[in-house]
Amino acid sequence: MPLRERELGMWLEALELLERAERLQRRFFQPRAGGRRRAAWEPPVDVVETEGELWVLVALPGVEPGEVEVGVADGTLVVAGERRLPPALRRGHFHRLEIPHGRFERRIELPAGGYELRVRELVNGCLVLGLRRRW
């Protein structure tokens, strides 16, 4: 088989894989039906430990501060809530939906020790949590 035909075949296979990945992503982020909904997605987080403190950044684009619940129990930090689509977008036809919406929950195991939540701010689409280690 000539080189040109092999390259074309590889490109076609790559495009097919990309299309399949997009279909899976669309199916994964579809809203769930039912009463109390389970979490549909997990936001990405950064966890940084400094001397005596633990800082957690949770990426929550488009989430209102009142839609976020934060709790610490049994060595686990739980961040939960919902990202709602603006009303004007709910009637639209989606061509691409990459930022997840709906109910979210993220559980983060904390390093050993007790912690208390000292800082909670929503800055530039990120929830910034500062936890102080209780000695």
C-alpha cells in the first residue's frame, strides 16, 4: 500500500476516534432525570499544603456561591452543589457542551489530622478553601 493511502487511512481512523470521544462526552454530561439527582460530574481540584494550612481550589465556572455546600467530616472534604444553565440557554440548540452542568460533588481525602474551614471564597470561577490544621 502506498504511503499516501496509509496516511489517509490513519487520519480517517483518528477522526473516527475523535467523533466517538465527543459522542461519549455528550452522553456523559446529559442531565439526569428523576427526583433527587445524583452528582453528574466532579469538578477538578488543586490541593496545596503549607505550614499548618491546606488550600483547596475547586474549578466551578458559572456556579453561584449560594449553590455550593462545603463540609469536613471524618477526614474528608466534601464540595457539592449545582451548576445551572442560564435560562436563555435552556431553550437553545447545543452545538457543543463541554462545561458540565447539573449536580456536582467532589470528595477529597485530607492528610492525617483534624482541620477547620477558615477561608471560603469564590474567585474567578474557582472556590478557594483554606483549612487550618487543628493541633
